Amino acid sequence: MSRPSLSARLAAAAGQPQAPEFPAEATRPSAKARTGKTMIAGYFSPELARAIKILAVERDVTVQALIGEGLDAVLRQAGRHPMGER
């Protein structure tokens, strides 16, 4: 069993109710689709971001799918085989 945290000990000494503690290894659960994947990100103008979001809605796909299409096109143009991930 682990020792209580400093905040828990101070709260107990002050007679305050203690907030529930979470294990140190507790992390936010990730989606199964993200398992084994790495995020690739960039910063773009608000206008470009809006245009991509609108196109995604019009095509009924995700922004991630559009980004994947774009990266596949860049890889093909460079003579490389696209990974086909989406």
C-alpha cells in the first residue's frame, strides 16, 4: 500500500474532507484506434482549419481522414508507397 499524499495528510490534519485519490499509474484511457499510433500535428491558419473542417463535413469524413489523404498524396508524389492508414 502506498503512503498518503502530502495534500491528503494536510487535509486530514486540517479536518477537511479528503478528495479521492487515483493511482499514480492511472491515465486517461485512449481510444483503441490510437493504440500503436503516433500523432502528427501542425499549426495552420484559422482559415485553413475552417476550410478543412467544412470539407470534412461535406464529404462526411473526419479531418483525420482528410489529413491522411493529403499525406498519402505527398508520399505518392515523392515516389514512396503510402502507408494506407486511416
